[in-house]
Amino acid sequence: MSASRIGLDPEFAKKLSVFEARLAEQGIKVILTWGYRSVAEQNKLYAKGRTAPGSIVTNAYGGYSWHNYGLAADYAFVIDGNVTWNGPWDKFGKTARDFGLEWGGDWKKFTDRPHVQCTRGRTLAQMRAAAKRAKQ
């Protein structure tokens, strides 16, 4: 179930390693469930619960998620050897904030507790424009 770090921004990946270590020091074991996602993968997830079977899992379509730029990660807890999304989210969120990560649990419109991201002061519009320029 562990996701790969392939495609993650290298600095962000290093920050996540330190974040995970700090959680472990607190007795909180986590597993990365998703890091980088292609635009096509994002669109597939966005379709769930809308035009494809399943429940809605994201409000972002391709190009509108920090996952698409390697600057977001989703986590689950490992408790007694089992992967679960039930765990100490408040400690997880506080630790994320302490490391300068934006935590999805702080969002008002759509809470996403497993999600952390590092935007470095940029917007998704800037990221989409940069990606478009890179393709030209």
C-alpha cells in the first residue's frame, strides 16, 4: 500500500522524511498512500462519484491539485500493523504545521485530513502556467 516517492519534488520529499521521523518520535507511525499524481490519474479520481462508480474522493480535477506538481502527499496511520485512517489527526496536523506544511484538516470547504502540501507561496494558477510553458 505504500506509495512511491517518485515524482515528488526532491525538497518536498526530504521535508516529508523529516516530518515522518518527527511523527515516529511521538509514537505515530504513518505510511505514504499517495504522492505525485499525473493529470490523467487526477481526472480519473475526480470522475469517481460523478461520472464513474464510487464515492467522491477529490474536488480537484487534473491540474488543480498539488499532487499533480509533486508537492502534496496523503497519509494513513499504521496501528498494530494495520493501515487505518483512524488515528491522532490533531497531532498529525500540528506536526505538519510545525514543519511548514499546509494540512488538509485545516481546510474549511473540504476537509482532507490525510493530505499535506507545500505550495512555497505559489498558486495553482502559477503552477498550471509554468507547466504549460514547459510543454511549449
